[in-house]
Amino acid sequence: MAKLNLQDVVFVKSAASPADFLRDMTPQIVFSGRSNVGKSSVINRVLGRKQIARVSGVPGKTIHVNYFRLGTAAYFVDLPGYGYARVSATERARWKTLMESFFSDHERISLGVMIVDSRHKPTADDVIMARWFIETERPFTVVANKIDKVKKSALEANLALIRETLELPEAVTVIPFSAETGANRVQLISEIEHAL
């Protein structure tokens, strides 16, 4: 288990095509999720930074594979959000090709951090992403973001619905999380460090 140096974070590059993907031996922590689920906000909260991963009020702004290096321990990889309807068919096709190429070389993924919305049942796209991690036997954890917007009395049932809908194995952790308040940030960092 390696410790993350959250003080030593550098944006490395945006990969617009498979030729640009980083393929060195550094572990990669891969963040995936729907376009409006708060993926960049989760990354920023974990890193304790305001805007290292670009946050936008418009879903679908992450259109490349973005790499951030944390010292020598790992890369955080911010993937394009999936499932956002208000982009062109051409752009959706480009994203699909980019993602298929990225995931075809799955051995370099040390941990997937799959972000879902704790307020809602996971979408069909979320189910597809979870199946990919399960079928390729890549370790992953599910982050149920936006718990600050969920009534405490409803949270347990929502988390159970997420686990059931995604058909998660027992070994997969579901972390209730808030990018807004930082709730359970320490637990997520611990999950990441255990994968390194």
C-alpha cells in the first residue's frame, strides 16, 4: 500500500486519441461516471483542490481522457462522462471509440472509482460500466455522490438499490460521499491507497 501525496499533484495531459494514452508502469486510478454526476468535483474534493479537475455547470465538458500525476505513486485519470444526450451523434461516437480503446488495455487500471448519484437508481449506462469492471476483474469501488441532498432516512435504501441494480459482488465497496461537504473523503482515499 502506497501513501498518496496530495500536495504533489500535477496535470499531465489530455488524451484526445488512443495514441495519447499514458502507458508507463505507474498505477492508474480511473474515475468514471455520468456527465452530470459530479465526477470532477469528487476528484477535486479527494485532492483537496478547488479546480484542478475542471468543473462546469454544463454536463459533458470532459471530452478527453485527463491525467493527473500524484507524486510517483499514481495517476488519477478523469474519463469523459457518459450518457449525456445533448451532444452530437458524432461526438458520442468519438467518445465511445475513445473509451473502447482505453478499456481494451485494462491491465494498467489499478482501481476504478465509479461515481453514481446517490439520489437515483443507477442508469443503464451505469450498469454497463459496472459490468465492464466485473467482467474484466478490475478492482473498483462505487462512490454514491451527493448524499448531502438525500434525507438521512432514505440513504440506506438508496445505497441498497444501487448495489442491487449494479449487481455488485460483496467485495465491492459502496461509499456514500459528498463532493460538497467532503463526507467520507478519508474512506475513499484509503480505498485508493489500498489499491496501490
